[in-house]
Amino acid sequence: MFKKIIAPVQAWLLSQGKCVGCGRSLKKGKRESRQDKTEKVTCSCGRIFIHNQGTGRYRRALFEEV
């Protein structure tokens, strides 16, 4: 039940380019380039995201990508 409430809010935050934990802009995060035209973005709160430069969208990083 809790996940049904939280998931849409997190999806909305990511669509706005904000961290799902602290709400800060992911543009201010630490960026590392990757080979597959994506960037690994680390927020100041420690959460890790992947930014697809082609589409301009963010997503949470998988465990293997960390």
C-alpha cells in the first residue's frame, strides 16, 4: 500500500529533474561520464542516478551500475 502512494511522487520528482530523497535539483549533483552516452549523477544526499543525455531523463541507478 505504501509503495502505491510513494511511487507516483518519486516518478514526478524524477521527471522534474529532482532527487527523490531530498528534492534538490540533480543538475547540482556530482557527474561522471560513462561510455554509453549517459552520466552517473550523485546527489549530495548520496543517492545515485543515471542521466540519459539523448532523452534528458533521469532514473535511479541499478545496483550493478553503482
